[in-house]
Amino acid sequence: MANQDFTTRLDSFPSVIGLSSDPLHGFAEMWYHVFLWFLFSCVMVHAIASVIAFFCLRKHKIGRFIPVAIIIMGFLGPITGGSLTKIWMVICYIRAFCQTCLE
């Protein structure tokens, strides 16, 4: 245990989203994959919503800026609250199912 290597190589974004990576071992890999999937899904949903809002509100004086707020919230949600939630989710998973990850 004195000579353990705690560094890990994180996969690229396309390999995480394409589900073409190796099995996950350790906290950093699990958190990274769950965080990227959450970020990707939120950004996609918010991008679609902002396109719809833009076309519906393009002639409104103030409403045309609402899609910008939707896109910003698509990034801020996963980065702030989402990252904290994913940390606790991975900790619970490791404690419950992955006893070999802690050794």
C-alpha cells in the first residue's frame, strides 16, 4: 500500500459519450464518466429548448434573449449542483458495491 499509484488516465469525451471505454475502477474515473454524461445530456436538452424558444420568441422585444439564459443554465446546473450530486452518488456506489476499489 505504500507504493500505490493514485494517478489515473481519464478517457476522452468521445469515448465516454460513445461508451467505448474500459470498465471503471476508482473514484475519479466513475465521477468523470457520470459527470460528462450528465453535462452532455443537460446541454443537449437545453440546446433543443433554446432553439424552440428562439423560434417562438424571435419577434418579442425581451423574449429573444431567453434562449441565452436557457443555454447558460444548461451549463451551470451540471457544473455546480450536478458535480456535487455526482460526487455523493459515486461515494455511495463505492461504499455499497465496490469494496475492492477502496483497498
